[in-house]
Amino acid sequence: MSGGAGGGGLEVGVLAGCRARWGCWRAARDRCSGQLAHGPLANMADGATPAAAPPSSPAAAVAAPPPAAAAAAAAAAKPSASVARKRQIAELEARQAGGETLSKNARKKLLKLRYREEVLPGRKVQQRQQRQQRRKQKKEGRRIKAAATAASGGAVGGAVAGAASVAAAAPPMAPRVAPKVGFAFFEAIGRPRLVAAPMVNQSELPFRLLMRRYGAQLCYTPMIDARSFASSAAYRAASFSTCAADRPLIAQFAGDDPATLLRAALLVQDDVDAVDLNFGCPQGIARRGHYGAFLLDEPDLMCRLVRVLHEGLSVPVTCKVRMLPDDPLATIALCQRLQDAGCSLLTVHGRTRDQKGQMTGRVDWDIIAAVKEKLSIPVIANGGIEVAEDVVRCLEATRADGVMSSEAILACPDLFEPLQVDSTGSVGHPSRTAAAVPAMERQCALAQEYLHLARQHPPSPSATLAGGTREHDTRSNGIIKSHLFKLLYTGLQTNEDLRDRLQFAQTFDEHSDVVADLSKRGGQAPAAAAMSWYRRHRRGEAEGAT
Ligand SMILES: Cc1cc2nc3c(=O)[nH]c(=O)nc-3n(C[C@H](O)[C@H](O)[C@H](O)COP(=O)(O)O)c2cc1C
């Protein structure tokens, strides 16, 4: 090929372009030669034409596979665009973490990469869901119209009655809360002071309904694994269910990947009032899965998760954190960063990640008070609530906007009942003093009430879907049993025969019979066993919170 300097302008341009492309390809080939020396093509004879030879080579054009096959092969060999983007994000973040100040261009690139990787996929899912929703609504409209016409014998005047009966048969639509943030959101859900915690395998629908009947003003789902939820219909069916009476409700998710969390949260946003991120789980499974309290060391990632959900969801995002060890200022700074990233409500558990199991120990209400003082979003205090009076003490000590209970409310779902909340939101002292050990008759009544709710709303909802029956599946059975053992703990201590029967009970009736028999025997446990479930799990905490 020769490019005479005296050629026409167009020709010079074309040739120069060809040379430039060829030069680029050569440079790329040279860059790859190091990889080829070690990669799958390393045994290729020197000088042999690789499959991706430039199309300008006639020999290669003959030997090359058809374009579609070549493209597929190239795609298989290349890392996906998403992987490449993730790698670039990690590289840039590592440079930042190493103290380097990135150039303006590099910062712009990082923003662009994050947007493409974290926000865009969620938007696409959202758009797809909106399209599906519109199709569903159209279909429902046609169904209602058809039913109305049938009900009125084709007369137009009967349409309303027909539509009403069809609407009555349809499941109730959940009331939507406007996507407000911070205190506007808190007000929109009724300014809840008395909050029931997220509890794996325990804050499922029937138990939430029970706690609501006895004063809980806001409930959380158990922690949901975002990855499984986004990818498995079976997991979704087993791990999330709700109903019209189950509001306000916050769905709690665990995960470390913004796009996955957003995909999962988009699937529930129409059925809940907010989505919560779990930054508090201290268990080994959370360490291995890189979520919960093990993200507390990675504030940048935590903030990114919050930001992506805040931008991608139509409902607010909230967080639940544990305090950081040693330095209260670090906990405050972290909470402020979460607020700035878009967190609308923050629950602070006044214990560190290491305070678990035997090491649970005392809860620190002072740190919750300090966080509350610095933040402009609602703060919920968690930890150290054993009886109703503790709620009042905790609110006074922390000035928090609400109080969350977990272990104590499992044993006493009516924990909040004696508390009166007035129209200004202030919580009065309990109307009755809680007994150190709840009367067994009362506990049995609560257990029966729970069983009744569980018959209507299976704890693991997929059981009903699969079998068409309200009888237990193994998972529901485990959840029910776990509740009954906590509710009836003191009574079962002295009635070992009933404890064994409960252990082996398989159906609602068998469970219910054990509870009825325990109720007939009445009485309270003797002193040795007379230690509430909460106390047994909080030994070393001495007289409660600081
Ligand atoms: C059975 C059980 C399950 C729990 N599951 C969760 C959970 O899914 N998500 C979460 O953030 N915390 C979970 N926790 C922690 C509680 O929400 C709460 O932070 C902790 O128990 C301290 O509150 P307490 O002193 O009132 O028990 C769980 C606690 C218990 C006892």
C-alpha cells in the first residue's frame, strides 16, 4: 500500500484512516501478545493468523469463521461489560482509598461507571415492572368490564354493581405512602413510637399481626437475603407475605451488591412503606456472606447501598446499625454519612458487633442519645427493653423517636399493650406493672391467638401455595414451635410431658391441644425456672441498660 503525498485529499484521508486502524490493531495485538504467551492460544505456531485477524487480510477473511460465530467466540473470551466495569470501579476506588486524589476525568469516569453498574440495571428492572403492571391493570380492567356486563345482563346500568362485586373479590390494594423522606415519612406512617424488630424466622406475618393487636405501631419483616430474593421465585414465596392489616411495614434486606439489592427491593416496594438495610447482624453467616454488621467497616459501600436504593425506589430507605467499638464519634460520623446518603430513618442498636451470645452484655443508651442529638432524621433506639416500663426509660434517656423491642416481645407479644401514646406522641407510664413472670394463662391465650392467626396466614406462605392446605410444612412448623417454646417457656419448664408433646407436634390441632392442656394446669413456674426468656439471654446485663 502506498500513500503518495501528491494524491487527492480524499484518498489521503482514507489511506491515513486505514493505516491508523491497522496501527491500532497492531498495537492491540502487541499488548495481547503477553497474554497469548500464557493463555489458551499459547501453543499457536508463531506467525499463525489468530481468528481475529483484521478483515483487510484476504487470507484471514478466507480462514475466519462466519461473523456470528466469531462474535460469539469473542464475547465468550471477553469478560462481560459488567465485570469489566466492576473491575474499573474497584481499581479507581482502591486508588482513592490509597490516598490518591483522582483527576477530574477519573472522578467523572468513576461516577459514570457507578451509574451504569448500579443505577441503570435497577431502572431497567423498574421499567420492565411498570410495563408488566400496566399490562396487568389493563387485563384487570377488561375482566371487571366483562364481569360487570355479565352481572347486568349486558345493561350499562349494572356495570357499577358488577365492578364492585369483582373488586370485593379481589385482594385489597395496599395503601400507598407518598415517597417522603425523614420526618415527613415518619409522620406519613403515623409517627410510630413502639416498634417490633426484624427477627429472622420470627417476625413473620402472623406474629406481626399479633404484635400489632397489642400495641406495636411499626413492624419489620425478618431479614431477607437480597440475592436469593432477586433470583428465586421459590425463596420469594417462602420469605415474604403481607396483608392489608400489616401496615406500616418495613422490609429488611441483607446484601452487599447495590444492583442486586435494588432488584430485590423493587419487587416489594409496592407492598411496604420502606426498605431497610441490615447493618447489624453479627452472626458468622453474615461475616461469610459479607453483609450485616460486617459492612460497618466499609462506610463507602454502606453509603453506596443507601444511595442506590434511595435513588432507585419509590419508597424510603432506612437502616439498622450497631454501634462501633471504642469511639462514639465514629458511630456518630457513620450515622451522619448514612443520613447524607439518603437514609430516612435510622435504628441504632446500642451494642457492638462483638456483643453477642455469651458476650451480649449491657446496652449503651448514651450512644443512641448522642446519635439522636446530631441527626435530623428519626432515630429508633434498640436494645435493653425487657418490660413496658423500659420503653419509657429508654425514650427519656435517649430522646429517640421510637423504641424497638426484639427478644422480650417474642416472649411477650403484648409488651407494648400497657403503654398509652397520646396525640402528641408522648408515651405515658404503663397502665399496669408487668409481672416478673407472665401468668401462664395469659401466655396460653396469646399462644392460641397466634395459632389462630397462623392458620389464616401460614408463617412460611409457600406451604399454602404448594399444598392448597393450611396445614404446616416443615418450615412453618419450625417457626410455630419456636414461638410456642418462647411464649410458654416457664410453664413448659415444669411440665416436661407437655414439652415433649410440643416438640413432636406436627399440626395446628396438636399444637393447640398442648397449649390447652398447659392452660388447664395453670399456675406459674417455681422460682428456679422463673426467669423470663429475655433475662436468660441477657445474663451479665445486670440491671438493664446504662
Ligand atoms: C430471634 C432473633 C432474630 C433476629 N433477627 C434479626 C434480623 O432479621 N434483622 C436484624 O436487623 N436484627 C435481628 N435480630 C436482632 C434484633 O432485631 C435486635 O437488634 C436485638 O435483639 C437487640 O434488641 P433486644 O435487646 O430488644 O433483643 C434478631 C434477634 C433475635 C432475638
